[in-house]
Amino acid sequence: SETDMLRYLRRLSDKDLALDRTMIPLGSCTMKLNATVEMLPITWPGFCDLHPYAPADQAQGYQSLLADLERWLCAISGYDAMSFQPNSGAQGEYAGLLAIRAYHRARGQGERNVCLIPASAHGTNPASAQMAGMNVVVVKCDDEGNIDLEDMQAKVMAHAADLSAVMITYPSTHGVFEENMRAICDMVHAAGGQVYVDGANMNAQVGLARPADYGGDVSHFNLHKTFCIPHGGGGPGMGPIGVRAHLAPFLPGNPADAAVDVAVSAAQFGSASILPISWAYIRLMGDEGLKRATQVAILNANYIVSRLSDAYPVLYRGAKGRVAHECILDLRPIKDNVGVTVDDMAKRLVDYGFHAPTVSFPVAGTFMIEPTESEGKAELDRFCDAMLAIREEVRAVEQGTVTAEQSVLRHAPHTGAAVTAEVWEHPYSRQQACFPPGVNPATKYWPNVARIDNVYGDRNLVCSCPDIAEWME
């Protein structure tokens, strides 16, 4: 019955540790508010029931929406043209690199096939370059997390004859603004290469900096990050690319057109049915609102750093001691000293009612934290208080009060079934396990699953597909 279905969905919702309960501080993922007013239009038949290949004269509303978005994104980024075909950031990278490759070939320089990628890059960058037929050359980073300018210069010179592009994430995946961006872009352009600026971290740029202004030739924009399309649970995503005018002729074309050489999706405008979300976000925020969101996102990250840096080393900072819109807390010394792992602390955060930050990316054994502009000071303080309380639980292990194996950290998270069982074998109390400092019993989130072996499934792949013999039968 519909009533049963309603209750089933409610039970699933109760199990979820989502943004409607808590901050989701996933660094590099920008899990910000997807406002209801932005989400409602995608349920309207005029948007959600239109076929991707409906005749253009039957899709004039979409044409207007796309024209608005192209104009706005060009204004935000400084680029001259947009393609809305890519369905993800990684697919945007691929499309952008194909445009660069086609540009070089059109100028009789098809031998340019080297892509320089810093060691701090997103993992999709080298994968996209390989898929586009380029040879990846890695550029070192210095101890502060910035691109090593000398190594970049040396590799640009070494590959001047066959340099196709450089891919740079700005601000970097290390959570700092690269202060040599203009110099790097000028260097690559002087050698005949193109600059791909990975737009994954546009949430730290909108209204403050434009990729085309500081040297970018092409970028993708994760509409499912900066521009509010939800991307939890695997999608759907949108990764449109912006290009300067000289690359515009090489953007992907309509896959339904037999004369088109390059297409990266099955539909000309990708997952167009979710574009009303980003349209509504940009339209409602306006110029000042978008700029303010960027400023608050950066402010929030630096507020977290100011509260937690005495308890946890901050791995990378800019020249003035600040971070961009995210920060990396180095938990490796804790593991080295007492054996408490990054997983122990991530799981313990669940007992405090928080989704864990990004774990072990881009540096193994760290937390990468991105609060976004969506969180107010009260929630930031609640998160910082939890992190400081967990640091005190680690300190008990450091002082020898309890071993790491016996600690509340090693056995987190604690389910309702575990703490209500007749037998309790831990040296800490049930109260300490489930109601640590700052947790309100009236609003407590109860995890449904206790500690699992995170990597078991990765190392022991199990296929649930029927055996081929069953298909033959």
C-alpha cells in the first residue's frame, strides 16, 4: 500500500546521516545546501518529461534556460563559450582535453601530446589525460603543497616541442591558493601549450577570481558542487566546460548529428533535466550573493583551522597562514605515536552525530574538511567541539589510561543494539560510548551498523550477477 511505501521511505531516511541532520564536511566534494526552492522545478513536467531529442521548437524553455546559464557561467568564469554536454567533472576534463587536442591538430601540431599534471591533482586528471591520448608527466609539489615552480619550468622546457597542456586545480587539492598561477600559465603559453584549470574548487573562486583572467583556456564546472545540484549517492552530475574563443570550435557537438566528430555523452546537453537547480541558485543569489557565498566558505574553513590547529596540525597553509575553502588536518602523528588511526577517529565522529570528512585524500592518514558556506557558526562550533573532544579521547591513550585497542575510538561507532545488550565488555561506559560531550540524547543519531572492514570489499570483489550457465538455461 502507499502507506507501507511511505513508512519504508521514512525508515530509510532515519538510517541516513545526511545534510538534514548534520554538516557533511567532505573536503573536495562541496556538500552544500540544495535548497528546496531550487529542487522543486525539476519535478515539473515541462522539465522532467521532455525527451532529449525533442525538436528545438518544442524545447524553447530549455533553450532559454541554457542561454541564461551559458551567459552567467561565462560572466563568472571569464570564458567565451560553454558546452553543457559533459555529465560529470571527469567527463568535462575529457571533453576539454579533446578540445585542446583538436586545436593543436587543426594548427598542424598534432605531435603535442604531453600533459603536465601536479602531484596534488585530482586522480581524475591523469586518467582523463590518458583517455584523451596524452602522455602524463607529473610535476612535483613543494613542502608547502604548492606546485614546485622550478620543476614546472624544467618540464615545460623539456617538453616545449610536444607540450599539449597543463592541468591545474585552483585553489589546489591541498586547500591553498597557488600563488604562482599567472607565472605557470604564462610559462605554458610561451611554450605553445594550453592551460586546463580544474574547476572542482570553484566554490572558493566565484565572484573573487575568474579562470580566464589569470590564464585558463578551458575549465569544467561541477554544477553538482559549486552550483547546488545534489551529488550524494552517485549522481546525477553536470560538468559543463567553458573555453576561450579559440577553443570554441572544438567543443563537443550533437551526438545525433552524423557530421559531428566529437561527442562525450548520448545527449547534446547531458543531464539537462537537473539544470533548473543551478539556474535557480544563480538567479536567486545574484552577483553579490554568489560572491558572499564564496567569502563565507573561505571564512568558515579558516574558522575551523583557528579552532583546531592547536589540537591537530594543519598540513598546508598559504603564505599568510590561511587556507582556501578547505583544510587538511594531519592525523598521522597520532597513529605513529599511539596507534589510533584515521578510521578510528572518522568512525567516532558518527557517535557524535557527524558525517566524517574526506579521509586519506589527497594525503593518506588525514582529514580533509570543507564546511562550505551553508553552515552557521553554531554547527561549526558543534563540529569543532566534537573534534576537540575526540582529541581528548586520544590523549587518554597517549597517557596510558587505556590502550588503543580498548579505547572508545577503536570500537566506534556504537549502535543501539550494542549498548542495550545484556553483556557490555568494554572498559568505558555505555554513556561514554553513546552520549559523548555535546550530544543531546533527545536528538541522538543512532548508527545502524557498527565498525566494518572498509577495504574488504575492495580487496575481495564479489560478483552478484548470475552465472553465465543460468543465462544459457
